[in-house]
Amino acid sequence: MTERAEGPVLIDLSHRDLAAIIAVLLLTFASAIGMAFNIGAMVASLGATAGQAGQVATIELACVSIASFVTSRLLVRFSIRQVLFAGVTVTALANALTVAFQDIHLLLAWRGLGGLGEGVVIAGLMGLAGRSKNPEMTFGLINGSIGIGLTVVSFVIPWAINGYGLGGAYSLYLAFGLLAFGALPFVPRGEGLNGTPADGAAPQESLGLLGWLPLFGLGLLFLGHNALMAFAERIGNGIGLQIDQVGIAIAIGGLLTIIGPISAGMVGARYGSLKPVLVFIALLVAAAYVLATVSSASVFFAVVPVFMLLPLTLMPFFLGGLAALDPSGRLVAANPAFVTMGGAIGPVIGGYIADVSGFFQVGLVSMGLFLLGAGLMIAGLGRADQLRLSAN
């Protein structure tokens, strides 16, 4: 069955609109941003194995994926602010339950509920961003803001865990979620998210699998990335680093991920989508090998920021390609489901491989997934570049 892309309904996002979107995203999604620390806290505070902690992370991110995919298809039926209010409320409730009832088995339910709320929020926000008149720059700013979130989380969450354990971390996530309510009234209403062609625009070519294959490739890329990155704290611990020292490495990565995506957004479509994406994936393969074989603190501090930086920096190019391939925004709105589903499966796969064989084997699996994901992206992003050239 094929899906037909329609003419775009563009939204002129003001600086205030973008600030509100970014604020709600970061405040609601903080627990997912701090997943590596959460996993370490589950192991240290609750005595869980790496596999059990990875399973909790997988449930949360799987629920993010399911909720974001379903929400992206239902946005036209509800006010965007109603959607976001519901998502923020569910996320706050899940964080409160995590603080109140700390048990590794109960966490499967609490974090699954949290993932559902987070998924509703991210789908609503990406639905708005996907209609931007300048998608590369918009996604560059959004992904760059995640770097800010990583930087903040990397300083405050280790402090909370060292002082108050797992409950301290999720108390902060709860506080962040409550602050998100204050930003909701400033989020644009997002009329026109139903994909009706604007200004009499004609439907674009039928997409078929060409539009979906890059998204499956993206899912594999984030599966491989999270399989290794989710255990960065454990890898650092294995070479003698404390959690706050690992936090410094991740904070450096957070600072770099502010600059990288914004720079990619400024470059825009100048070099197309396919070539930049393939270059960044090649660098990811190399960085995964180094992280999986790290034996010194200096190499760890160098490679972790780079490994964090690369996926977020390629995203503006990738999403710009999807916007060119499908101006209706449906593919862009669906991307969080693929990113989070890949990320959801990654920690549990990485955890069980690490328990049995160690982190070197996790790195090899990640490298293979990066290459397979790149193969799935080639046809779709190549076609997107052709469409851009023909339009110029």
C-alpha cells in the first residue's frame, strides 16, 4: 500500500514559539535524556543487573515509540495544547510513582506509563516543528537544545543520585515536568496539522516504501547507539571512573551537541541529505569501536562526547531530507516513533550482551547496525536530493 505525500501547510514559528516548544520538550523528556544515569542508579540503588535496568529503559522508550506513532496519526482530532497537557500530566504522575514506589519490577509499570506521556508530548511537538518554513534550522535548534538538556542533566542528576539515590533523580524529573505546565500556554496552537494542501498545492509523487525505508534505517541507527551509549556510565566505571566523572564527559558531549545540530541547520540543504548522513554514520562506526575498547580515562573523555554528538548532528540533514521527500510532514511526524523504538530495544540488547560477553561485543553489534541502517537510508535520501535539485 502506498501513501501519497501532500502539499505542505507551513507554520511561521516565532522565536517565542520555538522557545516554548523547546522548553516543554526538555522539561518533559528529561528522564529519557538522563537514561544512562537512571540505569546506573537502578543498578546501584536497587541491586538490579544491567539486563534488568536495560529492560526498564526498553519499556519506557518502547512506550514513547508507541504513543508517539499513535499520537502523530490523531493530532488532527484534538487541540495541540490539549494533547500536550495530557502528555505532561501523565509524565508527571509516572515520575511521582517512581519516587514513591521504588522496586525494579514496579519500575516496569511506572516507566512504561512515563513513556506513554513522553511519547504524546514529543509527537505533538514534532508535528508542529515538521511544518516549519525552514525545517533544517528548526530541527537544528531543537536538537541543539537537547545538548543544553544533556549538559544540565549531566551535572544535576549525578549529584541527586549520589545524595539521594534513584528517588533523588526522579524527584528532579518530577520538578522539571511540573515546570513544563508553565510553558504550555505559549506553545502555538498549530492549526493546519491535518495535511490539507496549502495554496492549492498539488499532491506529490507516491512514496511507497521509499519514504519509510529511511525511517527504519534511522531506527536501526538509534538501536545501535543506545545499545552502547546507555551503558556509558558502566563502561566508565569499568575503567575506574566515578559517576560524577562520567557526568563530566557526558556534559562535554552535551555542550558539543548544542553547537553541532545548530551548525548543521545553518548549512541546511547545501550539500543535500545523503552525503552528510553517510559521513556521520561512518564516524559513528569508528567512535563505537573506540568506546567499546576504551581502556583509559583520557580516551573515554574524548570519545564519549563525539559519540553523543554524531547522531544529533546528522538529524537536521536527515529530517530535512524527509521534509523534501514528503512535504505533508507525515514522515517527519513519525520519526520519533522510529528513533525511540530503536532506542528502546538498544538498552536491553546491550545489557544482555554485556552481561554475557562484555562491552566489546556490544560495540561490534552497534557497528553492524549503523552500517545496515545506512543501507536502508540510501534510496530514500538519494531521491530527496534529486527532488531538491529538480526544484531549483
